Amino acid sequence: MSEPMIVLDRVSRSFGELCAVDDVSLEIGAGEFFSMLGPSGCGKTTTLRLIAGFEEPDVGRVMLAGEDVTLVSPRRRNVNMVFQDYALFPHMSVAENVEFGLRLRRVARDQARERVAEMLTVVQLEGLGQRRPAELSGGQRQRVALARALVNKPAALLLDEPLGALDLKLRREMQLELKRIQKTTGTTFVYVTHDQEEALTMSDRIAVMEGGIVQQLADPRTLYEQPRTAFVAGFIGTSNSIRLEVSRREGELAVMELDQGMRVVAPDPGGSAPRLRITVRPEKIRIGGSSNGAGSRIRGQVVERIYLGSLSQTVVEIATGERLVVHELNDDEAAAVAPGDQVTLSWAERHSLIVDSDDGPQREERS
Amino acid sequence: MRAGLAARARRRLPGVASVALVVLVMVVLFGPVLMLALFSFNDSSIISLPWEGFTMRWYEEAWNAGQARDAVLNSLLVAAVVATASLVLGTLAAWGLTRLRFAGRGLAAGLHGSVLVVPWLIIGVAGLIFFSELGVSLSLQTVGLMQLVVTFPLVVAIVSAGLVRFSRSQEEAAIDLGASQAQMLRHVVLPQIAPSLAAAGIFAFAWSFNNFEISFFTGGFDQTFPVWVFSILRQSENLPVVNAASTVIALAQVLAVFGAWLAIKRLSRRGGSGGNEAISELMTGAVR
């Protein structure tokens, strides 16, 4: 990462008893599409508002383009926000909305007009400048909100769940659109969402937040393939959680032996934890399969099987009483199983992801 | 065929009934007023049938009665000052009540509302006692001051309703785009609550102008129009003159409110919302 555009340095913010943001440190690079992902109340919106300047941190510093802006008012910060409800000014036309920031900065009329027209082209709203927000569709309003913020050439654009009000199809379109606009303008985007799919689709990096702290900060693939905590594993994608009682350790592997040669194998995190918590992604598990190698092999009973179009989802209850979700492509090799069937599940040892251990370094204790 | 007719009649019944109900309500509400207006053209000093012929004489007398003109001018002056003052103070209070967080905010809001249901008679008497205890001599100033007590919470109620509907994120968006507090108020908030402000202003004016109880108890030598009407009603030969004057005043007010309604509707449309809010706003003011 080159010179970071935004730096949060050990920032905390409480509301009464509730600690919304708890000692968070982040660095967001210039031109990056950065997402903060988490359930409602996890502190992501408060973090965004700390960057925007609508909240002041109790402790810590907020840096913007190398300058300390912790105490700078939002109107003097070179960041702009796209609000969840768009917050368009209904008494102004689209063009007047977009021009608002330029007018306040006393940009010359001609120049302002030019930039507004240019920005309306970027968001594909040419010719709609004279409309009122009430005369636009949800997706179009979203684009006006983007244009109104981007026309000021902010150092970073802050987006607070901007797609929440749109229907699924439009949301998918706007995800690609946002990514395109971000690439076109080269602006740093800081994006808040509770939708993991949205975050995975668009982001360069994602901070998964929970309880006011950043649980894991990584690129989408790492978050999915190597979740560091049970929360991250559960929040990103479907996770199959298994408690693994370590029977013995074989070199790099921790093994839990079960009856009839069945076993669950995971990479040994080191240490001597007697119990580990692992997760396996549904698409990594095979039904049937003859993995006689070093992988996991476990018997179970099919509880449920659902046809999902390109996929079939099978829920299997295993000997330990835990239930695993399995996704198979509906190609010619898909297993034909029905509820009640006894099946063997198998997966390679590297797909057992350790998310927690009794004395492991990953555990995040909070007082 | 007969069954069809009956069914059609049944279907139309609710429509017919609702029209009939509206007519009935209109008659009850406006019948007496219209009667007075009608008799102001009757060439007799007794307000009753038979009809003695059409005349404009009562209007001439009312026009030439110096006292009547003074009273109307007094009322206009007081109402203008009261409406302006309550609009400014009420808007500030509404802003505080809807935008700031402070201990006792609910209590403050409740107090404002409760004044609206205290009878004006009691407020008038209370004002009289208050001013005489302080040794303040009664005048148009004391009338205006006491009227402010009831028009101020009215403005607070109407403007608060407008501000509550207004989304907070628009204010933040304006600040975010570089507006100062003053610029945000001027460019974003005021244009959108203009309909509420207009409605509040009109009704503060009308309440002040029409108020009798408070003006009667806290007024001095200079009379407001309602007090003048009351004072000369004691002589029955003045009745038709009062009639004529009241008809003109009532007509002027109806026209003014109607014009204001049209204006507010236009303001609301410009503000991006339908005209329905204008109607609700007018009803808020018209409850008294």
C-alpha cells in the first residue's frame, strides 16, 4: 500500500454504556475499495461517521491524507458521504442537487455546470438534470447521491449501506456500477454494509466488525478461505462448525478419531489445545468419495436435501451430533441421496479451517 | 331488471349519503353566518323577517364609524406583531424541541401543547391578574403579550410537525457538502418547511385577530375589533352595522385563508411533497 488516505489510530467512541467503536486502528489506501462489514450494531456506521466527522472519537486520532482531522468539522473535511436514504434535497432539481457543494465552494458558474454535466455522464444520468428527485426511480436517486458527492472530488467517498433500499436485481446491477464508478474516478471508497455478498463482490479489502472491534481485516478471498475467528467464518458464507477433540497429533495434523476408521483431520495450529473449533465450507465437502488419504472421513445421516438450481444443498447430521451443510454442483456427478440415507462425507485436511482453540492465539478475549 | 335497479341503488347509496352528510354539516356550520350576512343587506334595524328591501346603508355606516375603523386597525396591528413574534420565537422553540437533546425535552414539549387546551377566558383573566399585580397599565401591548401566550405554542406545534417530517440526514448531507449551519438552514431547511411556516403565520395572525377573551380582559382604552363588536352590541340598533362589518371581515379572512391554502399547496409541490400536508397543516391551525 502506498501512502494511506485514511488512518484511524486507536479510535474509540462510546454512547453512554455502549462502546460502539473499541480501540479500532485501520489504514485505508488511496484508490482502495474498502468495506466495513458486520451485523447491525457492530460499530461500522459509527466508524464511518468518525471518518466523516459527524462523530468525535473519545480517544484516538483520525488522519486524512496525512493530516490530523480528528477535531475538524465535517464541512471542512475533504470527504463526502452517500447516505442510506440518499438524503437528496427534494426541493432542488437533480442538477441543483449535484451542484450544491460546488456552489458552496463558490466554484464559477460555468465551471460548475461543466463539472455537473460531466458527473451526470459518469453516473449515466445525462438529460435528467432538470428532474426532481421525486420523479426518479430508486436506482436513479442512488446515482444522483453518488454524483452529488463525487462532483466535489473528495479524497474519499463514504457510503453508508447505500444499496439497502433497492431490490435484489437492482442491487446486483448497482454493485457492478459502483465498482465501475470507483475505477473510473479513482476515488477511495469506504463502504459500510451488512451484506457479505455485496462486500465480497466489490471490495479490495474488508474489515469484518463485531462488538466495536475489527475481527479480521483482509481481502475477500482470505476472509473466505482463512477466517480467523468463528464469527468471521459464520458471517462470511455458510460455515459448518465442528468441535474437534484432539485424539492425537500426527506431524502437522491434529486428528480426532471416531468409530469405524472415521476421523476428522485439521492442520495443527501448534500448542497443546485439547479442543479445536474448525469450520468447513459447504462446497469443499464431498458426499461419498473414497478419500483414503490423509483427509477427513465421517459418516452421517441425510436430514434434508434442497434443490437450489445450479446447486443442491444437503444437510447431514454427523456422529458428534453437529449438522453440516454440503453444496454440490448439479452436474452429472451429483450424488443422488435422500433424507434418511447414510452417507460418508470427506474433505481434504487443508479445508478444515481452525477458527478457535482453547489456548490458541486467535481467541479474542474482551473484558 | 328490478333486481338490477335495486343493486345499482344500493351501490350508489354510500355516495349519495356522504354528499347529503356534507351538505348537512355545511348548513350547520355556515348557515348562521350566512344568515347574518344576508340580513346585513336588509333595510331594517331588526334582524328578522320580513325582508324590508335591499340596502347598502349598514355598510356605509360601518365604513364611516370611526371607532370601527380604529378597532380594525388596532386588531391588524396587534395581529401583525403577534404573528411575526410568535413565528420567530415558535420556530426557534420548535427547532430546539425537535433537534436538540436536553433533559426535560418531553416536559417542555408537553407544556407547549397543554397551553393549547387551556380556555382563552382563563388565560385572559390570568393575564389581567398578572398585569395588575405588576402594576402594568393595560394597553394594546398587554393584549399582544397575552395573545403571544397562545399563538406561540400554536406555531411550535405546526412547525414541529413540519420539522419532524423532515429527514435529519438532509441536514447532515448539507453540512457534509460544505454548508455552514446558516447555509444549511437557508438552502435546505427553510425552503422545505416554508409551507409549515406559512400556515403557522396565517393562523397566528387569525387567532390574534379574532381573539376576544384575552383582548377583553387585558385590553385598555384602545379596543380590538372583537371587543368593539361586543361593546356596541349592547345597543340593539347597532346590530346591522356590526353585521355589515363582521361580514366584510369574515369574507376577507376566508379569502385570505383560501389564498394562503393555494400558496401553501404550491410551496409544498415545490418542496417535493404533495398538497396533502398543506391541508393537514391548515387543519392544525383551524382546530380552535
